[in-house]
Amino acid sequence: MHSLPDLGPLLTAADFEPHVGQIFLVDAQPKPLAIRLEKIVQRPFDTEVARQPFVLIFTTPWTDLLLAAYYRMSPQRGGSFEMYLNPTQTAPGPRRYYHAVFN
């Protein structure tokens, strides 16, 4: 039987609740980019999983674009997170949307 590597404690929606509405600085190339955590969406909970699934919804100004990739992100209140951000198909407007899924 194979075991998964120890990835440390699983992040939960509660880890991000203090950061809703806050700006994160994304370690992107060619320069860091500011992204705002708009909301947390809780998903249905299955008792056979290690945590309740959730989705983080972020936005940037429409003129900024992040490609789908893993990024290190630092919120204004300190600390850092690594997550896979995916652009959400968004109609042109003032903000561009992204999501990060945690199952």
C-alpha cells in the first residue's frame, strides 16, 4: 500500500475567512500582482473526506491577467499560501474572476 507524502495540515475555509475582502500579493512573473479574495463558497460535505470542500473566489482589475498555475500568495495580514488559481470565464467588465478549489 502506498501512502501520500506528508503535506502538513489541510487548509480549511476557516483559514481564509479573516482574509475575505483583503488583497493578496501573488508571486507572478514578470512582476507580483495584487488580487482580492472576494468570497468563500462552501461545498456539500461528505463525511468520507478529510475536510469540507470549498472554493475561493478572487478578482483582479480586468486589465490584469493570471494564467492557470500554482502561485505563492501573501495576504496583507501576513503569512503565505500556495494554491492553484484558475481564471474563471468572465465577460469583459471592471473585474476579472479566478477560483481556487479545495476538495
